[in-house]
Amino acid sequence: MNLANCARCGKVFMKVRSPICPDCQREEEELAQKVIEYIKENPEASVAEVATKLEVDVEFIQELIREGRLIKVKPAWKAHCRQCGAPISSGDLCSECRSKLAAELSKAKSPKTQEKSENDSGKTSMKIYLYDRVKRND
Ligand SMILES: [Zn+2]
Ligand SMILES: [Zn+2]
């Protein structure tokens, strides 16, 4: 048993994965469909306009964008990278920040010992042979 308060309506429910109760999940699903339908009918509408017309939070629409659910109806709408704010098609992070994060994580796991390889190959030891002039004693 894992009881939790719904993040949306506050009702106590059996939490499985979603932070919101099944009623709210159904409602949000209906809202998502409404948003998709509205965009299909009004392809020029802005995020703010859709939010106002349908009385939903802008954040809700942003969430749909992040989940990649509006890509088909509105590919121009981009989610924004949590880290740097760059426009992305879906998810939380842009590919750059994702790879940076992955690199940091792997670094944290196995700290690389940076071995300074001394580069000797560049050094060309010039040997200058000095020939002593042999003074010829004539
Ligand atoms: Zn709820
Ligand atoms: Zn980024």
C-alpha cells in the first residue's frame, strides 16, 4: 500500500507511478486531447492562446511539449532545455547538456587519472658538431 495525496486535487489515492490520482489522470488526458484538437483546428494559435481558450495552465501545455505529444500537430513548438534553455523537441535536456551530464556522471563514477604524457617526440636534439679547425703548421 502506497497512499499519497494527489498532486492535483489533493485526494488520497493509491500511488503507482503518477503523482496524480486516476480521476485527475483521466481529466488531464481529456485536456491533452482538447489541446491537440484545438491546435489542429487553430494551427496558428500560440501556447498562451491555447492555454487561455481551454483554461489550462501554460505549464500543462509545456509538459505536453516535453512529453513529445504535440510534435505531430505543432512541430514548431519546442520544449526548452532545463539546463541552458535551448529549444528542444522533447525531453528535459538538449543533446549537448545530456552528453555533458553523461560525461560528468561517468567522471564521477570513475575518476580518470590524467596522465601527462610527456611528449618527447617534438624535441629534436640538434647536435651541432663543431669541428675544430686544425691549424696546419706549415
Ligand atoms: Zn486528483
Ligand atoms: Zn541544454
